[in-house]
Amino acid sequence: MKTLIYFITLLFLPGCLLAQTEEISIRKCIENYIEGSSYNKPDSIEKAFYPEANLFLSHKDKELWIVPASEYITWFKKGNQGEFNGRIGRIISIDLQNDIASAKAEILIPGKKLEFIDIFLLKKIQGKWKIISKSASSINTNKSGRNILFIVSNAHYYGKSTLATGNSFSEIVNAYNTFKTAGYTVDFVSPEGGSIPLAYINTSDALQKQYLFDPDFMYAMKNTKKPEEIDSKNYKAVHYIGGGAAMYDVPENKKIQTIALKVYEENKGIISSVCHGTAGIVNLKTNDGHYLVAGKKISGYPDSFEKQDGDYFKHFPFLIQKTIEERGGVFKFSARNVSHVETDGRIVTGQNFQSSSGVALKIIELINGEKKE
């Protein structure tokens, strides 16, 4: 089966690589707009727009406010050039079709409690992608501009076997929804970037169904960031997601380890995990050379709950509980299917998917408490 998948991949690889290259160029075009409008850089905005482009905006006294791109650019000549003006932008999705594309971006202005959704139409003109029109709509929001980084795995199989695995969808959406409701932005990083396998999807669960059919959310699942794309200074916490895939690629990934430890040590942020996601923290060492888990109360999926006669278990590279305890951690857990959250300083861990929301709520509590101090 793996051989068949390999040959199918080779067949479609050239087209996929071309699409990826084009999407990178589109992303760069929109990033010019975002950076230019966030840091008062009119030259960057000008690079993004086709000269004859128009913006279709809202105005209290007009049914439709049409602003030429040339006029829009002048708005950003008034502020201090290169100085952050309070706008926080990020790309939500891109849809590419040959030489045209549409894209969606979020622009937050936390100081005014405003969120703008920008919709772009782009076209490749003389070999370069340009925004040919933009429309925007705004709503009041509780989004703060604070970011949480979810760490996920690209592993599709248990080790070198043909047994399929993935990232726990329920663990992702329960934590994600909790953070989103509280006004946080969540980014995703994986060892290789790009799409990730999802497991344990239950469409009878209302929240899972909501996110499974949310195109913006699923775009994020298809387009996770690579470690080198992450600036650790932007995050208040990292959160390791579970599922069988969490046992592979993530625990030994040095770049992800560096990101997590910078958030923890330099940002004074939080390291968290849930279920098998705790595998991701077993190898972390702080600047003093000690294991992060040493002397800490840690939870995760206990070894005794695994089906140790199951085929999947034979391919585990290590045992979570055993490794935590060997490295000086105190492993804590409750009965099956019961939420269990452990907090030890700025380390927050949960036993199972039932603990996902609880872990997220504890992280929010710690961050909010930090703000009050």
C-alpha cells in the first residue's frame, strides 16, 4: 500500500509543487499589504495592488464606498513610517485557480475592539500576482491579538507500519474553540508543515461537525506552518495535541523543542499538552540542562490504559508515563474517560480528550492572572 501511495505521489508531484509555488507568491503579495497597512509602509502596499485596483468598503453615509488603491495607499503616508499602528493581520485562506485567486485575511485592531475581514481577488499579471480588488467588513470583537501555538504531527502511520493514525480531532477542536471563544488566535505548526492526518472524527458531535465543515478551519489543517516559519516571540503558550501521531516526529524534533522552550523560558509562557500529546514534552530540557518534567506533576495518557496486546502498541517508540517517571516527573491520572488536568507552575497537562477544554481554560486563567500582576 505504501508503495502504491509513493507512485501516485510521484505522478501528481509536479502539479502540486507548481501550485505550492504560486500560493507562496500569492501569500507574499497579501503579506505586503498586511505589513504595509500595519506599519505605515505605503511602498509595501503599492507592491500588493494592481495600479487600477479598487477597494469596496463600508461607509455610514454611502451605500457602497469605492476607493481607488492609489488613494488608499496615501492613507498610510500620514503615520510614522515603519511604526506599528495597532493593526494585526493574518491570512485565513487562499483559493487558487490557474491565474486567478481569492483570499481572505483577518485584520484585528484590539485597541478599538474591531475585527475586519478582507476578501481579495487576485490575478497573475505579467508574471506577478496582484490584488485587483478588495472588499472588507468589520464587526466588534473580543479578539486580543494574543496567540497560542498548537503543535501537531505529520505522521500518518504508527512508526513504519501500515497502521493508520492521526492527530486527535476532538482534542484539537475542543481546545481551539475554548481559546477562540476567549479571544485568542491559534496557529498550527508541524515538523514538515502542510497538511496533517486527522483521527477520531465524530460527526455526531456538534462541535466537531461545526469545525469539520468550516472551510477556514480546515484550510488551517491543510496548511500548518513549518517550524522555521514560527516566531516564538508571538506566543503566550504552546499546546501539544494528542492522537497516535503525537508519538512520532514531534518528540525528537529539535526545531519544535527550541520553539517550545523559548516560549517557556524567554516569554515566560506556558507549555501544555493533552493525552498522547504529552509525548512531545518528554525530551524538553531547560537551560540548566535538566528535563522540563523533572520534579513536576504531569498528566497524559497512562501506559496501563494502552492496549498492550494491540498491533499499534508494538510500534510505540517509547512509553509516555514510564519516560516521564524515569526523567523525574510525577505522573498523575484518574479513571478512564474522566477529565484530569495537572498544573505545575507554567506547565499544564491533561490526561485525555475529555481534558482538552480544561487544559485550555487553565492556560487562559494563567495568562489572565499574569496580566493582573
